[in-house]
Amino acid sequence: MLFNSVEFLFFFSPVVVLGFFALSRLGKSTLALAWLVATSLFFYGWWHPSYLGPISLLIVFNFWLGINLGDLWKLKLASKIRLIPLGFAKNSLWGKRRINLFRMHRLVPLSLCVFLLACTVEEKPSVAVAHAEAANKLTSSLPQEGLVVAGKNQPEKKVDGPAIFAKQCALCHGETGDGKGIVPLDRPARSFIDGGFSFGNTSGALAKTIRDGIGGTPMPGFAGALTEEEIASVVKVVQGFAPPAPQASVEEMVLQVADRPVVVRGHLPSVADGLPERPRGLLVGYANGFTFEYRADDLRLLAVRRGGFVERTDWGGRGGTPLKPLGDVVWRNSGGDPACPWKIQGREEPVRVQLTGTTVHGNHVTLRGELQDLNGGVFGKIEIVDEVSPEVGGFVRRFEFTSVKGDYGFLFAPADGAQALSIPYQTGVPVSFQTIVTLP
């Protein structure tokens, strides 16, 4: 019975597939695996019953290999031994015709399959947990003192990042992070020593990748197997594998504003004690020494500073460090944590302004955004220009709004202490307005 024969395609294969999925749906995972083994033996025995002898020996060997992952050297040695039948079949001095007695090259795929079945004979709650338990066996020979078992709450023991990496990550990424692990994958694992990172090497980006995995790849998420503290420790190990980051001097990291405004995006520290940091922040610096500080995730003016512009502390280390605004805070909007200033009259659901871009025009900066509901539905487009004006003793906030979703009234509280504006809109008709904020 060959793979392209009628009996294989229209009788044997359908019976095997239907039987496997039927047993799996009934929750009989062990029987489903046994069904695959039995039908595989039937397939190879159909060709010649004498093949079942060497096949059985390979099955026993690979099953032993699958349940004895505790010794790394055994796994590596056995993996090489497992290739002997293939080499024997391909290079035997008996010649290709005489080696057909054993068909050893036909046995290797089955033996590999049974090896994988032995590793997954019990159902696990998640891929990450299964990975973790198999990895625990791999490093069982390591000294246990001081190690932390992933996923278990052991506050009395110090979290050991290198040990966790060895257990959870080295199987695929290699003991030195070179991407040369012992688990065969359909694509090469990421090499950290070459600086390869799917979503950047900042602490936040790496933690998210470890926690959630990467969809469509063999990289699983470890949220169910590692605590946040353990994930943070693995992040440090992974960052340590990467090539040294070029170091910038303090002078190079301090940005100065010359004749044109400068726009910088990045992680902003809190503008006052007890307030949250802003991972997505925006600074607009002007040559007159004033800096406007915004939330970039929901375009809100947080504060105004006066003095130096900013130190790009995120250029050092591995990134992800909050920026260091250098000017003194001279004004805070609602204490530095303003509520959403946008509201559509007659609608209760909250809205926000999604930043879409910034443009420097001469001596001012235009912030562009979309007024959206929380599902991403767009009500209109808005442009904002904030400029300090000595004539008014403060700064002027200028807005232009264009509705793209019907005619409605728009309520806007431009800043703390300024009167809320109620403005009617018509679809496609730009409306401009402004407000003045006095500085102390």
C-alpha cells in the first residue's frame, strides 16, 4: 500500500483521520494517540510483516527518549543515534536493492512521530505550561538550591532569571541565546546575540512578547506559566545576550531647540507626585523656552514647562527609559491629569482624540487627530496649535474641527479654568475656534 495508491487515499487515510478525531472529540486523547500508533503499524506491516520487528525497536527507543528528557546529554546522544537507521539505509554497502529488506528509511518518520507523541501523551492546560514541564525535566540535573519553579508562588526564594531562561527558553533559543536550540522548528528561532527582536528590545516590548507569544509562530505565550516578576527576570537575561548598545554622552542626549520647534515622542514621567507616567507621550518645544506636554494616546494637554527642552535618556541602555523633560512646570491642566475634554452632545459614550500626525510649519506645530469613539468609529478630524503669546500673558489654543459623521453639537473643555465651548457642526464644513489660558 503506497501513499499514492487507491486503498491508501480512499480507504486507509479516511479511516485513520476519522478515528483519530472521533476519539479526540470524546476526550480520549490517549486512545487517539494509540489509534495513530496502531494504524501506523498496520500500514508498515501491510507492506511486509517482517518490518514490524525493527519498527517496534525504534518505537521503544524513541518512547524512552521522549520520557527521559531530564538528561540533556542523553537527549543529544539519542538524537544522533536515531539517525543511524537512515544513514544505514542510504549508505549501506549492500546496495539499494538489498537494503529494501528493511526499508529503514521508511521507519524514521514513524519513529520521529512516536517521539513527539511520547512528549505530549498527557493533555496540558496550555502550550506554555507543556513547554515549561518538559523543560523542567531537561534541567532536573541542575542544582535546585535557589531555583524558582515557573508559575509557582515562592516569595521566599529569589527569582533566578538565568535558571528560568534555561528551563523555558533554551530549548528553542539555545543556552547562549544564539537561536540554536535542540527542539526542531519549522523556522529558525530568534538569535538574541545577533540583536534579533521581533518587536524591539525594550523591557516593555520583550515582556509583552514573552507574556503573549507571537501569533502564527512557534513562540508561545508564558502568561500562564511565569509570574510578572519571573518574566521581568527573563527580560534582563535576553537583553544581556544582545550586542552592546552604542553609548551616547549626556551632551548628545540633551536636545536643544534652535530656530524651529522640535517634536519628541516617548515615555514621559509623571508631571506631579502621585500621578501616572505616560508610556505614550509627546513634547513640543519652542525656541522661546516653553514646552507643551501631551498624552499621545488620547491627545490631552497635560502641562506647560519653561527652561531646557529634554534629555533623551531613552537613547541609553536598551531603551524604554522615560524621557527627562528639563524645563520647570509652570502650569498643569487639572493638576496634571485632566479628564477627557471632548464630548458629543446627546451621546453618553466617551470619545477620544487619536493622534494621527504632527507638522512643523515655520515657528509653530500642528497636531492632527481623529475624534473617535472607543470602538474606533470616527466622528471628525481635528487640528490643534498651542502657542505662548506674551500679549495675552499666557498661551492660545487654536482648533479646527471638521465633522465626517453627521451634524451634531460638540462640547469641549480646552483647559483647566477655561470656559467649555458648545459648537454646532455640519458634515464636511471646517469650524475654527480658540481659547486663551493665562499663565501664573
